[in-house]
Amino acid sequence: MRKWLDRLYQASAVLAGLSMIGVFAMVSLTIASRLFGFSATGSDAYAGYATAGAGFMALAATLKKGEHIRVTLLLGALEGGARKALELLALSIATLLSGFLAFYSAYLVWQSWEINDISVGIDATPMWIPQIPMALGTLVFFIAFCDELVLELQGKRVAPSQEDAHHE
């Protein structure tokens, strides 16, 4: 199961990277269209969709690498059971919130598909299509928090310090 989860987080990071390449491609296309006088209608909208996709698809991988911002002032002052209790509380709240985010992101995709919502731009993209990376990214983020919570409950979680995260 560990290998599968690690591959899931890695795949999500790869998709985030591909989304960033998509942003580059769309911005380059827009620049080229202005220089050479052809129309690249909707490329700015697609660059925005790819940017959002990159952000959401990167959430889980950055969490698992310890790159998310953690306020450790109080946590650093605690030891033993108090520290573990605070970690469990924080992870429980984060898991719950990320679960809500994943649920409502998926609901937004379904709702956009159901009502046939399209973008207001000239590209007229069905909105459920660019919303899929958001929903998938938040789902993998939720899975990553569940993973962290289970590891903490089992006493197997190693929370990386900020110094460790910056040296990888």
C-alpha cells in the first residue's frame, strides 16, 4: 500500500509539472500569435486552467515532502503526549477540511457537467473539463492527509522539519 500511495503522490506531482508546461505552452502561443499576427483565441483561459491544475495537483506531493508551511512555535515547546495530541488534533482538522474541499470540488465538477456550464470567454469550454484537475488534486490531497493521520496514529509518521524540507 505504501508504494501505491507514494506512486499516487508522485503521479500527482508529475501532472502538476505537465500543467506548468501547459502554462508555458499557452503563454508562448499567445506571444507567438501577437508577433506573427494569427489568432490564438482562448489561450489565456487555458493558461489559467493549467495554472489552477498545477496548483491543485501539487498539493499532496508538497504535503508529503514537508513543504507546506507549518507554524511550529507551540508544537516545538511541547513534548511527549501533549505534542502527539496536538499533532493528532491538527491532522484531524486538516483531514476533515481537505475532505470537505475534495467533496465540494468533485460536486462542482458534477454540477458544472449537469447544468452544461461553459466558460464566458470566446473559447466556450465546458467548465467541468478544467475543473477535473482541481477535483483530482484535492482528492489526492485528502488521501495524503488521511495517510499522515494514520501514520501518526500508528507512531510511524516522521514530520519533516523546515530545515529538512529545504535541504532535499
